[in-house]
Amino acid sequence: MKIIPSYPLAALQFLLLVLLLGFPLPSSASEMRLDEQSLRCINCHENSIQGGLVCHKGGCDHLIGEDYAEQAARNRTLTPPSSLNPALKLINGRVGCLTCHIPFDKKSHLDIAAKRFEIYKATGTDPMLAVDNNGSGLCMACHRK
């Protein structure tokens, strides 16, 4: 079982904001209304979702399964859906694993995962991401602050 690192201050502030704005944090994949591809990802990366939040190295601080247009209407710092980079996929309008990551294919996924660090070292880009995250490019594609 993967142990999630302690929450940094920014993640705690994010959770407080979510709770203050009244966004419920779902506790299961069915409550999150995840798309089929995201459910497939969670089959292997089950510890990457905690209470409706995606967990990466920095902590658990990103909603998943939420309707992006609804979130953008509430939060003006989000890029309007019509202006999003087409590489960022919203499945049925919702944020899922494919929003930030390349589609899953068993053979290529294993090959890329095995060579991920080498590819990153050679190119400066993470081959598992839908868009380049240098300079927080992936984050800034949606979060305009």
C-alpha cells in the first residue's frame, strides 16, 4: 500500500476552500462519476485517489470526476472550456485521468513507464502527460493564476 505524504500547506488550504465553497468530496469512484478510462487507471493506481482528490508527489490536491464547465463558472481563474488546449480531454465534460495524461494502452504504457526517466532526461518532457509541464505548462493550461 502506497503511503500518501503529509499534506503541504497549499493542499490544506485547497481542501479548506473546497469545503467552504460547499463542494462535496466524494468517497468512492461511483460517487465521482469517473469515465471508463479513469476507472481503468484506478485499477492499478488505486492509491492515487483519496476522497475525490488525485494524489501525486505533492499531496492530494486536485478534484477528479467534476464537471469542468460548472467548476469554471464558479472559479474565474479556470480557463473557459472552449479555450482549453484540445490535448486536455474532458470526458462527458468531466475532469478525468485523460485530462492530464496520455491514453492508456497496455503495451505502450509499460514501455513508456519503463523508459519514463530516460525520455524525460533526453527531451525535458514527461511522456505520460498530455501537454508539456515545463514552467507548470500543464497546470497553467487550466489554472490561469
